[in-house]
Amino acid sequence: MSGSRTLRGWWTDLTDLVLPAECGGCGRARAVLCPRCRTALGGAPPRRVRPEPAPPGLPEVHAAAPYADEVRAALLAHKERGVLALAGPLGTALAGAVRAGLREAWTGAREVGARDAGAGGAGAGDARGRGPVLLVPVPSARGAVRIRGHDPARRIALAAAGELRRTGTSARVLAVLRQRYAVADQSGLDARQRVANLAGALAVAPGGGVLLRGGGALVLVDDLMTTGASLAEAARAVRAASAPAVESRAGPGTYGRAKSAVYPAEAGEGREERKTGPRMAGRYGGGGVIREVFCAAVVAASPDSFEINRN
């Protein structure tokens, strides 16, 4: 039985890639995403978004489109129905949001650097020259990955990295975040409850801190932002990877089991990283120190979160 399901899943994946049955946004026949739905997904410039209320620790987020109508249908088709061919256009949209976030962050870094230099400081370097952009996807729950047969955010991140490289930006995906314990279904929870539900749920996998220190700007990525709780928890986990090491009371080896905001020290982490705490490579810190989370990008965000741009 298991073998037949595997064969059926393989055949579905192949036919979706080669012969898409319908547009993932509107259902038009024989199109992965029709021109009208592609315009809804990426026809407008990505914009900075912020949920209200914003959870503590949420980095600046850029989104390609509001989560409504054709965009919502396309994301659900990719995530829940396994229309894997949609990863391409969704990744292109995510790449646009990543570029928008990096442009804003780099502009801010140059402005601060100019002020520092004018005040007699050393000035700020441009993080673009320090290595590839690192896309860190927010992981799906393990049970959801088993049911769906894929991790949607990771698949879209890989497509986005390919699009960034194709257009001249060095980029790679680092899927280093892991769920430490199972969390409750988020669908029935409000913003405050989602933050509490996810508190301490993510951690950087052993050895992931070394990888995070090896690139340039770091961008947290996901397919969708509603309340921002998942992105805020991912940002906290990345920051914690360079926080001062404090041994959990539960003892070593608690990764993935104990619900605690305190993590065992990562093996091989240098004294300088522990001493300085969360820092940003480039203008905020020297090489070999994990930077403060640079920014975040998503394919879509709730329409209300776009209201920030009307202020």
C-alpha cells in the first residue's frame, strides 16, 4: 500500500511539472499560473508590511502581494495540493521581496556608515561584499511535512535563491531552523496566543551557527505572514544561536525535546561570539559573529499588514 502511494505521488509530481492541469490561481486550463494571476502575484513592487499588533522581535518584512484571491489560491495549491510547479513563480515573487528588503537594509547601512564616518568613526561597510545572501526558511511542522510530502517554504526558498542567482545576486538557502517540540494548530489562535504558542519552539540545529556566520546578509523567508509570530520566533532562534551560552537545567541533549528558551551551547562556538552576544556582520560586528537578523521576506501577507504604507 505504501509503495502504491509513493508511486502515485511520484506520478502526480511528474504530471504537475510537465502537464499542469489548471492555473493554480484561477483554475484556467493548462497553465501553471496564467498571465492575470502572475500579475496579481508579482505585478506590483514588493512592499514593507507589518501586522498590528506586531510581535516582539519581528524584523522588517517585505511581501510580494496581499494574501487574497488568486494569490491565496496559488499558495494553497502549492502547500496543500502539492502543485509543485507553482514553486517557480512563487519563488520569483519571493526573490522580489528579498531584493526589496535588502535594498532598504543596505541603504540604511550606508546612511548610518556615512554618519559614523562624519563623526570620526570607522564608517560602515556594505554587507553585499561579505558573502552570499543567506535565505533561512521558517520550517513547517514535521507532521505537516509528512502529510504534505514536502516543506513549502523551503521549496519556495530554493526557487527564490535560484532566481536571485540568475539575476546576479549570490544567494543560498540554509535550512538550519528546527522545531524543538510540537505546537498547537495556529488556525484558531489570535495574535497573542500564537506568540505564546510558538515561544521557544524553534532552534538553530547543531552546527548551524557556523553556517550562519559564513555568508553576507541574512533573510528569514516564508510563504505567508499573518500575525508575524512565526517570523518573530525564527528571528529569536537565530539571535539565540549567538547569545551567551547557558546550560539548560534539563542538562545536555535537550534539543528537540524540552520546551525551554535556554539552549545548550553549540559545540565549537568561540569565546568571542559568546561574549559579544547577537551582532550583525558588516557594520555591527566583525567577521565570525552572527549578525542581528537583517530582514525577512514572504510571498504574501495579510491585506491589513500593508496598511503600514499609508502612514
